[in-house]
Amino acid sequence: MTNPLRPRDDAYYSTHLPGGQHWSLRLRRGTTLSLTAREADTNVGLLCYNPENLLERLNLPDTLKCQHTFKLTRGNCLYSDMGRIFASIIEDDLGWHDSVGGNLNRAHMIAKGWQPVSFQQALNERPQTGHDSFLIELAKYGLGRRDMAANLNLFSKVESDDAGQLRYVSGHCQPGQRVTLRFEMDTLVLLHTCPHPLVPSEAYPHRGVDIALGVAPAPGEDDVCYRACPENARGFANNRLYHLGLQGA
């Protein structure tokens, strides 16, 4: 495991996304996105889209099925619904990121007693939902509710009991822990720092994350993500074919 408290000295750009906020950016192939938690039980929702064809987006069911896993960690890849790899997880201090817990919505907030508050009442400290946060970011690119996909919850862990009930694992994320994604194709990335829908908390938790962007060399066949399973090798092959087609266009 890497040192969770080391600074990200090699970043080309860094910023802080406060808790309960949202962010999006088009990231080029070869870019790395490092996210570092400042507080325990941080949650970061993530969605991915192909900026050249916005109909292509993150497909978590395929991501889990082809890699034979319930959780995502170092060595796993994030697949699109076209069988291509948006990003690979190349660094991970946590060992588990939730792929099935879904997104906080208004019904969740009301059930928890987190009453919705207007922007005029609380400004940027108002409690936002992950669902609405993604809709705001999607609208910037001409997308809407019909374009919402199942999201990944970075830093969060959810377990299933014998009856199939999901349980949020408190304390899984600790301050200073980091996860780094390497993008294998140009990707429109949407993030929010709204709470996980299953987090047990009496008050709406505002837990932000540090963002750092860098670059990484193209992966070879000895890459940990390439070698993780045969399906990943085929995913990287799909990416090579896709980029070969773009060069000929």
C-alpha cells in the first residue's frame, strides 16, 4: 500500500471540491485523475461519457460482469457500453469502491430527515443530492435525465448480508486516502461530493475531496490493469481499434 498522506507533487493542476458540490471536465487520453479524501467517510460519485459520442457512457453492470467482481480497486477498469475502457484504476489506498449503491436523491434526503433547503437560504452550503448534481453537470453538455447512468461511488464500501440487504461500511475511508484513475480514451468526467445514499448520519455531511490532474505513459502488456484478467486485455484491444479508426478519420 502506498503512503496515504503523501502530497501529489507531480500534478499539472490541482483544486479542492467542497462537500455537496459537483464538477465536470473533458479529460484527454493519458490523463490521470487523483482524488484524495480530507475526511473520513468521504464519497465521490462518478460518471463517464465519450465526448465524441455522448451516447457511449459508463456501464457498471458490464464493468462488474466482465471482471467477475462486486467491488472495484487497483487493477480494475471502467468500461463503456461499447466494450471500451474509459479509465483504469492504477493507484488505490482503500481496496474497495462501491459499484451498486446508487445515487442520493430527494426521497433519500427526506427519509433521513435532511430537509431540502434553497440556494437563497444556505447558498453553497445547501444540502444537494447526487442525482440533481449530475443533472446540473449533464445539462452543460446538452444531456438530461434520460442520459443518467448507474454511477460509481468512490471511497465508499457497501456489503451485502445473507438476505441480500446492502449495508454501508462506516470508517472505510480515512483522511488522506487516495485513488488514481488513468484515462485510456478521451472522457467526459462528471463528479459530485454528495453523501452516499446509505450513509448513516443525522446531519447532511459536507465532505470534500482534493483533485489533482497529471499524465501517465501508455500502458503496456505488463500493466497491472492489462494483466488483471483476460477481459481487460480484450478491452484494451478494443481501445486500440477505436483509436486506429479515429486516426484514419
